[in-house]
Amino acid sequence: MKPLLHRAVSVFVLCLWSALALADFDATPKRPVELARFWVLNTQSSDDPEAMLAERQAKEWERFERMRRRVEGARPAGMPPPIDVDASPSEAGRRGPRPWQRRQQENLYRMLAVSPTLEIKQLGPTRFEFVSTVESRRVEAGSHTQVSMPEGQLADSEVGWDGEWFVIERRVNRGPRGLEKFRVTKNGQLEYYMKWSGNSELAGMKVVRFFDRRTGPAPAPNPDHGPMP
């Protein structure tokens, strides 16, 4: 009986750890918060995720080039280069990015929510829709669901209120982990905080942006970006 008891205890501990791995957010804020409106990015007070990503990718290209030169130097004289080796940055610049590289870059922009505008719609007491120029998502506060990430992985999603912050947390097993937080500041701006960790090209990136309220009517939606779960 002891092995069965030990197994049962192990399963219980694993389930408890899994339950605690995701935060327990509230379905409604403790005080009224008006997130729903059309917001416009304040570029002067915000981080630039495109520039941050470009700097990171440039450093990765430099690392790749150093490694390639070491491999080239170690190859015996007369031996032909390997087939289908990725092009160097200069070669890639001459021919332009490949289709898979464009798709990858678009996915990274979606993961970084690169957009000059953000419209937040409240569809019910706990349901919200986030619409930007790169994607549209519907979420429900207090929920724990599974959603698709821009790169196709299935992620556990936890959504809800943590004090004054509205939080969206997504975690892929052995993959990327994204944390997004929204709050309305005392001066009426929308503060947006993003952090990526885990096994991801974006791991370690932290982005803080501020959005101002739009005073005029919202523009027509972009038909190129359909809703996401």
C-alpha cells in the first residue's frame, strides 16, 4: 500500500503546484475602472518595442556571423561549404527576407503588440475585447482557458484583476510565457506593461507604454486582422 500512497501524494502535490503556477485573479475590480475606450499611443513616454527587437536581432546576427566565421576557418581547404546554409545579413539584405522570415517577424510584432492604437471594448460585466492594428482578442476576467499563441502553440491563459491592474497571463509548457498588465493612471492615461520569459526569442524583454484617450471618433476596423480567441 505504501507505493500507492506515495503515488497519490505525488499526484496531489503535482496538481497543487500546477494550480498555484497560475495566479488567481479576480473577475471584477475592487473599485470601478474604465478601461473601455479608444486609446492612442504616447510615443514620447513609451518604450519602442520595434527598436528593442531590432537591437536584439542585430546582436543575434553578430553572434551568428562570429560562429559562421569560426566554422569557415576550421573547414579544411578545398572542402565545399555546407548546403542550405542560412545567408549572412548582407546576403539576406540583397535578396530580401524569405516568406517564413516575414511571417516570423509579423508574429513577433503581434506578441509585442506593436500598434499605435488600442481599442478596449467591454462586452459584459467581465468580458473585454482588445483591438489593435496587429490583432483582436476577446478575454474574460476571472477565467482560466487555453488559447493559441501567434506562433501556433497552445497556451494556458489566466485573465483577471489584480488590484488596479487588469492582467492577461499566457504560458506555454516549455515555451514562451507572456505577462500583460493594464491600468488607468491618476492622470487618465492607460499604462501597459509587458514581459516575456521562458523559451522564447523575446525572453527577457520588458516593455512599458502609455496611451492617451482619443477625443475624436474611432477609425474603421482593419479587415486584415480577424478576431483571436
